[in-house]
Amino acid sequence: MDWVYLDNNATTMIDPRVLEAMRPFLAEQYANPSSTHHFGQQARYAVEAARECIAGLLGLSGGQVIFTSGGTEANDLGVRGMLASRPSKRHLVTTAVEHASILRLAQQIEKEGYRVTYVGVDRLGRLDPAEFEAALGGDTALASVMHANNETGVVFPVERLGEIAASKGIPLHVDAIQTTGKVVTDLGKWPVSLVTLAAHKFHGPKGVGVLCIGRGVRPRPRLVGGHQEGDLRAGTENVPAIVGMAEALRLAVEHLEEENGRVRALRDRLETGILQRIPLTHGLGHREDRLPNTTAIGFEALEAEAVLMLLSNHRICASSGSACGSGSLSPSHVLTAMGLDERVVHGAVRFSLSRFNTDQEIDRVLEVVPSIIERLRRVMGGA
């Protein structure tokens, strides 16, 4: 029996067409793109062609696309690089529900003497632009906000937030790792300074990301050494992964209609089926302002780890939240920040779909989940 994979907000399978695009650069065309000989310049051409492809798909120019080793490094370069470029200001504004790559970075920055404001969300996971605006001040060096939450899928109004920040002369960094390839993102029209992407969230390879930099924005480099990536990120470029990222983004844009149509319908059928068939279940996060592939469901008075273990025994993959937080028994910081009942928070499971999921797979999940929950509640009731 094949696995039913519903953990696509953690990572996605590589599209076979992406793997084929990468294959020549894993074998025959292996030269260093910084080498001056023709063999090396073939690799350089591939990197620059990928850069222009990604930029064009996002409404940017090639010079605004900086390749990194992934989303975490891109977030670090965006945040720390901008803070270093504005040393007289010592205040960072972010949200209480950010991904760990931003949240833990903000906590580290606090230890280094910065003041950090964590803007909260409401019970549906929504961010109030007025609260965001109130957090900004004359000493604010940077604001950093995710475009969509990785656990609930709730989408934040980043264009409005960018307008607010720009009106105060404050740069805004947006972590768009979860939204790239799922919703339309013409970044060239966003009034923001920096945007982070990661290929493995839209059926590209792991180990490559992008920091998109607005015109007139110049963060300080974090990795120094060679002159790669416009002197902003030293290190030999990961040519196969970069080529794969460009192809993955091209395919993601091509499939946007499917993502927002067929995938959304599968998500809705899964969600409705669980909520209607199983008592004491709760849909978490706003029902409309969210990613088309994501549903977070709280199974009241149960532990998510037990649910996930039994699902895995049936070869079904889901998650209790961020993949970077797996292995922790602590309740989700996202759901806690939303002010939800602990009996719901501890039993919260995230199902995140992709264009490779099928109706038959959703049927199988809807067949298995009710029996799992009934079994766990029977055990809990007899404890």
C-alpha cells in the first residue's frame, strides 16, 4: 500500500520534470560556475538563466534574486542583513506566530540587546493591521511578517502591512515560503523590501532558497568569502538545485489554477468529512483567508502525537504543526497565541495537500481517521 502524503507544508515531493531538469547538472555539467573556462561558463549560464526565470515569474528583475541554501538562511540574511545595514535603530517588529526560523532568530536578537515586539493574532489566527502599525516606532529598524502561517494556513495582508511600514520609512521583510506556488504572488507589485522563498515547498529540491531584494535595498552579507550572488552570499552556487528551483516555480505557476481549484476542493472535502463524522472536532483558523491546501483540525481531549502515530501505522502522513518543531511535546506556539483551549491545542493535526493528491487518497483518509479517533477516545475513556 502506498503512502498518503498530507504533510506538504513541511516539504513536497520533487516533480519528476524538476528532477529531469536537474539531472544533467548532477552528472555531466558539473563545473564550478565561477570558473572562467567554457565548461564553467556553461554552469554560470544555467544559474543566470534560472535567476532570470524566477525573477520573471515573480515580476522582478534578475538582480533582485539572491540564491541561498534554503528558507532559513534567506530569512537570516534578510533580517540580520537589514538590521546590520541600519545600526542606529535597535527595534524589530514581528508576530507571535512566525515560523521558528524567524521566531528563534528574534529571540536571539533580543539577547543581543535589540528590543523585539511580537504582534499577536485573534482566535482565528488573523493579524490586525492597526496593531501592527501601533507596534512600529522611530527606533524600528525592520518588520518581519510571514505571508501565510505554516500551521493554520491563515494568510496575512502583507500588501497592506507593507504600505503601513513604507509610510513610516521602515523596511518590511516577508516570509512567503508557504505561499509561493499556492497563491498568486506578483512580488514586483508588493510594497515590501525583502521576500523569502524555498524550493522544497513547491515541488523543488531541498537545500535552495531565494531572498528577493527590493530596489534600493542593500542588506549586509552574512556569509563572506567569494563574490557570488552580488557579494551578498559567498559560496559556490548549488547549480542543480538552482536549476530545479526555477523549473519547479515555472510548473507551480502553471498549476496555480489547479492549486486553487482541485486541491482546494480536496481539502474542503477532507475537512468537511472529518468535522461532520467525528464529534468534538474543531476547524482551526479562519475558514476563508487561508491557503487552499491547508486544514488544521483540533481533536478535543486527545494528543496529536497519538493521532499521528496511528495515522502513520496506516501509511498516512500528517503533522502536528511546523516540521522544525517536530519531536517537541510543547503545545503549538501558533495555536497558543490564538488563545485556543488547551484541550483543542494538544490534539491539533495539520493536513496539507498538494497537486499530487487524489480523490482516492482522501477517501482512504476519511475511512481511517474516524476509527482512529474512536479507538483513542475509547482508550482515554477507560484510562
